[in-house]
Amino acid sequence: MTPEPVLSVRNLNIRFRDETRVTHAVRDLSFDLGVEKLGIVGESGSGKSQTGRALMRLSPPSAQITAERLRFGKLDLLKASESQMMRIRGNEIAMILQDPKYSLNPLIRVGKQIAEAYRLHRDGSMRDARDHAMAMLEKVHIRNPERVYNLYPHEVSGGMGQRIMIAMMLIAEPKLIIADEPTSALDVTVRRQVLSVLQELVEDAGASLIFISHDLNLVADFCDRVMVMYQGRALETLPSAELGRARHPYTRGLLDSLPRLDHPCAELAVPVRDPAWLDAPSGQ
């Protein structure tokens, strides 16, 4: 018997209207997510982040969101009340954002911010919250958590700040984690360290992960499946181990545009774009 998916999306559409035009940001997007790591890749403006925000019901008021199905477990996310979503956000679904400099409060010590996230979703005293925050700092491999607990955001490095963000978002042990470009502001060495920490926490919690990124090589190494988006559509979805054998010309173009040490070339390929892809069936 096939287990019920953690997340089920059918024909998700996101439109933005202004006085002069309608922007169709996500078009008929459908996918299921089990207990796995799904990478969503594509160029800027392809609808990756808008999809993640729609799942959290954090889209701006100007967004018009429709779907045949948008279900988290047995909960219909489109019909859920705002009070239900307040209980879901952070507690059941968490989002890790791109740059901790803009996500952490610069006026509050980082440890207190993690403890506050714990108290928001779990009953407990300040001492209990502090103990859990210290434990999470250790889980994300921060040495001397006692010292780091009392630092302000501007006193930590980019890699440490991102690990602090991961600790804050995962302290309530959510079932679904949406990571929106969580390593793009980090150098390669620190990026791998942060991903290793995220991998450990996801596996320990048995959580599902949606990993949004521009980096195809990183997604291929880190995720179980890859969904390639173009102008709001899913053109192709395939196991990450098979990404190198992708068939869609857009996916091939993205792969061919990456520099490779084993095949140096004088000029990288430029991905082609075909307007007909917008009317073709979405890739599953």
C-alpha cells in the first residue's frame, strides 16, 4: 500500500494583478512529496520561491492563488483559517530563508531568538526554552554554544548565522521544511558544512524537505528528486541520480551552461527557451 504523501499539490496557479496586466507566476503546478528531499531548480522568476510561500500561505495580498488540491497531510491549506495556519507555521511547516542578516532581529541575542521560537510552539518555561536552544546550537555543530547564545547577529559569520537560522526553524521539529536558497550567500566550503548539518537534522526528525536552489550540481548531490521549473511550469521531474540523463531541452541547456573541469570549453552554452513550453503538459 502506497503511503499517503506528506504534501499533495494539483494544478497550483499563482497570479499577480495590477492596473495594467496579470503576471502568471506559477502555472498548473502538480507534485506529491513523501518523506524525501525534493529539489526545485530554475532561473530567477521561474516560480520557485512563490511556490514555497504559497504552501506557507505567506503570499502578498496581491496574489491570487487557486489549486485543485493543496493538501498537507489531511489539511486543505487553501481552506484552512488563519488561526490554523498560525499553528501550522513553524510547528508543522518551517521555512529557512536565504540570508540570516535579513531574517534575524539585529537587536536581540541569537540564543534568545531561538528560545523564543521554541516557546512560541511548545509549552515551557524560559529555562526550558534556553536548554532546548542550547541543545539545538550543539546539534547544528556550533562550538561553545554558551558563548554563541549571547552574541548578536552582527557578531556571527555567515555560515554560523545560517546554522542559527536552521536551529531556530527546526527547534519545533516540523514535518515539512522549505529551504529557500539557504546556502547561496555562503562560500563552497561553508555551504557543504551547512548542508551536512541540515541533512543530519532532516534525517533525525524523519522530515520532508523542499530545497529551492539555482545550483543544479548541489541539488543533484543533496536531494532525492529534482523538479525543473520554467516560467511557473514544471517541465521535468526526475531522480537526482538521473539528472545528467535529463531529456527536456531546457534542463539540458541548464546543464550544458555549467562549467566543467573535465570538459573545458572556450564558451559556455546559452539555454534556449521555447514559448511552446508554456502550453505543453507539465512534466511529472
